[in-house]
Amino acid sequence: MRQSKFFMPTLKEAPADAVAESHKLMLRGGYIRQVTAGVYSYLPLGFRVLRKAENIMEDEMEKINVPEMMMPHFLPATLWQESGRYKKYGAEMFKLKDRHGRESLLGPTHEETFTEIIAKNLKSYKQMPIALYQIQTKFRDENRPRFGLLRGREFVMLDAYSFAATREQLDEQFDDEKRAFENVYRRCGVTVHPVIADSGTMGGKNSTEFQAPAAIGEDTIATNESGTYAANLEMAKSIDTFKQDPEDAKELTKVSTPGCDTIEKLAKFLDVPKTRIVKGILYIADDQKVLVLIRGDKQINEVKLRHLLDADEMREATASELKEITGSEKGGVGPVNADWADKIVADDTVKNLYNVVVGAGETDYQFENANLDRDFKVDEFADIRTANEGEPDPVDHEPLKFTTSIEVGHIFKLGTYYTKTMGADFLDNNGKAKPVIMGSYGIGVTRMLSAVVEQHLTNHGGIAWPKEIAPFSIHLIQMKMNNDEQTQLAEKLEKELSAKYDVLYDDRKERPGVKFNDADLVGAPVRITIGRKAADGIVEVKRPNDDKATEISVDQLNDYLTKELG
């Protein structure tokens, strides 16, 4: 490809509102251009990278015998109403009506659409296991689209769906997809951690995220040094090392604590450690009033709590609800005489505590020397706390390390979450009707490209693309376009190398500085510069992260390229 004919509108400086390095470089390099907030055009350079990534995904899906297909972007609301997600999905769904007033949406994901196809066309256990996938544009009305391709309102995604007759078949499909995804990330050159994750609005209970460590990442993952434990902070577990020595139960005493509406203020006022305080917070979970208890030095993890309560909707009670239900304002809510609560749940840290401080059910008052079972009851204990960095992990008891990261994929064992609701049944070998067992598997294709850039920044302010998804394998740069010897050698190399590699030949009449700056943005794995020694058959080769170029003869070039590019 001749660079003089290649549309690549570069910028000297990134726009002021570009924060992520990947966003800056993809704008400066002419990979993408914003059309509106969270929506981008993929220019020729960006489209080449996108297609190479998609080709790798298609190849890995082919290896595990998953065929590709295509679903519509425009979906009837009735499908999502049938599954129950039309309201549950929230404000991120693009909803619209046609001229007849029928409600529709732009697909943010396609579980319902695939389930409907299966419900109508798969009837016997003999047709399973089977899986299908597509690579398609998705739409989500992000409240704050930002960081370029990392959080957009229109993006490209691979979404695959598996259908099984037994749990054993689902497990095999899940493992196949996980291996395929890991191969995709390896070939695309992005380092990922598979981590325990929350399924969110997708449904199901068993899911794994693929997280790519990056400074700009919006997620936090907790890992240990040995690599035997990794989880999204939303689901991370840790071992609580605090132990209180047993004490004889003391008399329950009500004390005034004016203005102590935080644990910090209360601990200071009473001159007690936070570990001797049990804080109570009222949550409204669906239609239930749930009092949640946790030791004063810990924080409630609302994702874990929602899983425990199996709630579709869950939120902390408002100030007015708190006063109306409990008779107390914030800070005074506690478990003693809490008959107003439909359920009392407590974090495991509340076990084995003695003579603790709890809210007295009255504004600005606490009970001292409260004891579990004597003064209050708990309906259920569970791990509902947020893990802290440095706490022991639950596997090898090594200190947890927190890393910011980008979610680039998510796989789910959905089970019968959708098929029961939408009537996707099959006849088993005994002729009995059963719901199909599903899995769902997604890669954020465009988001992954940003993650690759974030992980492959060079010291020269450019990109070092991994060789399988680089827009061009070789960037051939001619220094002087009016030099016949350079032109002859450049055109000869262009012809020879293009038979084997993707070659971008910079034939522009530009200054060397302009050409090299643009080459840093193209980020080809190998740069070949044809300059003053062209007549002697000498060229310069350079990789993106090399500080200096190296002179080699043209006769050595094939061996060098085979070593670098394969």
C-alpha cells in the first residue's frame, strides 16, 4: 500500500478532552474520528486493526466448531419483556418506537434473540451441544462515554452462545470458549487475567471476566503473588485476621452520642476501636426491609449483598425512609428490638464479637455492651464485605494486590435463566421436556484494541502493535523521493515483501521528521528505512521500542524479517 494514497489524517497534538493514552494515539494516528459522544468512525488504519482482530476471533471460533451468523441490531421490545430484562436493564438501553407505536430497542446484547431462535428450531437432545456466535455492533446509552473506545455508546462485540442438554455439556462448552478467548488475547498481544466476576444483568451465577491491566482501567482486580487467585474487587474475598479475645457479657447500656453519624466520629467520641462497633444499614431489597450489619472497620460490598439477597432491585434506604421505618436518623440504626426489619443479615466479621457498640434505634443514641444472641439476632451470616489490599487471599493466604484494569471479555454459565422464561425446551432421551442449558461469551472487540494500545505504548510516544494485529507488518520509508537509487530499491523491496507481508510504503514527498513521527503512530513491528546507503544495498531496520536503527544489507533482510515476523 502506497502511503501517498492511504487516508491517514494525523494530528500533532491530541484534543484536550482526550485523557487515555490509547484515545490520544488513535486520534493522532488517524485510526478513529469521533462522530458524536461515544460514537466513532474507524478510518482505514483503525479498520485494518479491527479486521485483523476479528479474523483471529473467527479463526479461534472455527477451531472449536462454533459457526458464525448475524442477528439484527433492531429488536422488538417484546423479546426483552418476555425475559424480564426490558425494565431491569436500565437507562443504558436505547429504546424507540416505530411509526405504528410499537416499542423496539437497539441491541446491547443478544441473549433473548438467540434464545428465541433456539426455542423455535431446537427440539431434541440429539441436536446438542451446539454453539453460535456473531461479531456485531452493539448499542448502550452510556451516561458518560469516555476514554475513546473504552466506554462508548456504539461498539463492536463478539458474542457467542452455547446450548446444552446437560450440565456436563455446558462445562465442556465453557472450557472450550475460555481456551478460545485466551488464544484470542494471546494472539492479539493483550495480557489478561481471568477473574471471578459478577454476572450483573446478564443472569446466571457463574461468570469469569478477562481483565487487562492498564493504568486507565476503570475496574480493580485483586490478585495474589502466586497467581492462584484473581477476582474483580466486586467479588473478591479475603481472610479477616482480626480476633477479639472472649469476654464475659456486660450489662447493656444506652449512651448519648450527639452528632456521631459516622464510625470515625463515634469511635473517637466513645474512645473505642472501630472493631468494637457494629454498624447497621437499612437496605430496601425488592419489597423487603433488610437490616445489614458489619464490623465498624469494614465496608459493605453491595454486589455480594445483592447476590446474597437474590434481589432484582436493591438500594440503601433514604433519610426519610430511615426515620419512618426505624425511628432513627443515620448512625442510630441498630439490631436491638429491630422488629421492623423483614430480615437481618450480617457479615461474618460480626461473629465472635463481645460487648460491642450498636445503634440504639434512636437518633444520637447507642447501646454499649451489646452481644449477639442475648441482645439481638441475625437471620443469616455471609461474606458481604469489600476486600482490602494487603489482606490474605482465600486460597494461599498471600497478601492481596490491587491493579487497575480494563474488562475486555466476560463469559457466563447462564443455565436456564433465559430458556425457562422464554420456553426453549427440548425432549431428553426419555421423551421428557426440559429447558435448554445456556452459556454466554463476549469479547469487547473495539475495547480490546484500546487495551492493546494501553499495554504497548513506546518510549517514543507511539504504539508497538503486536505482529498479528498490526495494521501493517512492515513500514517501508524512503528518505528522498527524488533519489533514483533509493526509489529503485524501495520499489523492488515493496514488490518482493508485499508477496509475504502487509507493507506500507511511505512514498510521500515529506521531510524525514514527518515520516518518522507518522511511523511511530503506525507502530509497524518492523520499520525499514531506505536512505543514503541505498546504492550499497544497505538499509536501516528498527522495531518500535528500539532506541536506534540498525544497518543491515538487503541480502540479510529476509532472515531478519523471518526472525521478527515469522
